[in-house]
Amino acid sequence: MKEVLRTNDPVLISYLQHVLNDAGIEVFVMDLHTSIVEGSLGVLPRRLMVLDEDEAAAKRLIDEARAQRPVDG
């Protein structure tokens, strides 16, 4: 698996999961439970992971989605 994004923004993670899933790319969010355990202080970022063969397509879709998103943290 390859990391395609690391962020503390749960809304961005959710949005990009939706974008990638709609494109047929399976997404796994790592460190979700760790960030919850730390008390939602936003100290530990979550990582968006995809299969190795989906990395290039996922990065392209993420770049396009972030360029179209009006507010991005």
C-alpha cells in the first residue's frame, strides 16, 4: 500500500475517500483509531492509503479534487 495523503482534516479525508471510491479506487484510512485515542486534538494525522497500482491515479484525482475544493486545510 502507498500513502497518498496525510492530514488532520477529517472532512478532507472523508471527501477524498468518496472521490477515490467513486473512481473505483479502494481506500484505507490508517491511524484513524490512534487519532481518536489522542483526544481529537489534531496532533496525529490520518493517512490515506491505496494499493500500489492505484497510486498514480489516486494522486491525480486528489490533486484535481483539491484544486476544485473552495476551502482546503
